[in-house]
Amino acid sequence: MATFRVSALALHACLHAELILTIVRPFRTCHSVIELLPHTPIENMPERLERLKAARLKIAQLVLIDRVYLPIFDRLEKEIVTLERDEKLMERARELVRAVQSD
């Protein structure tokens, strides 16, 4: 049991350091997690989505150790849902344009 506790604390310290360097520091000054990502063309939305999902996984690990990270996890969840919705809408728009162009 003590070994697990030490491992959990070590994991927490490692993830926390990575979190501070990559997510939390810029997160405090942004209105949206998406603002943290480089502004790229709409075609690169899948890459942005994958980065958010990777961040969500790291935060999920931290949430299991300390609930203080729960608001960040919630915000990432909402951003992912928004990006997935936007990606579906973009695909629908592409389909419509292709249909008109092929006529």
C-alpha cells in the first residue's frame, strides 16, 4: 500500500510539472483551451482535436489524484465536444460544396 502511495505521489508530481508547463500557465490567460493551440487552417482541426484529447488524458490522471483539476477536465471536455461538432459541420459544408460543383 505504501508503495502505491509513493508511486501515486511521483505520478502526481510528474504530471503536475508537465501540466504547469504546457497547460495551466497559458490556460489562466485564455478564454478557451483552443486559444492555446496555434491558429491553424480549418483543415488542421483533427490535429488540434488530438492535442486536446491528449491533454484531457493527462488531466484525467490528475483528477483521479486530486479533484482540484476537475474544472480543467470539464473545460477540456467542452472544448472537445465543440471542436468535434465544428469538424462535422465543416465536413457537411464540404459535401454541399462538392455536390454543387459536380452538377
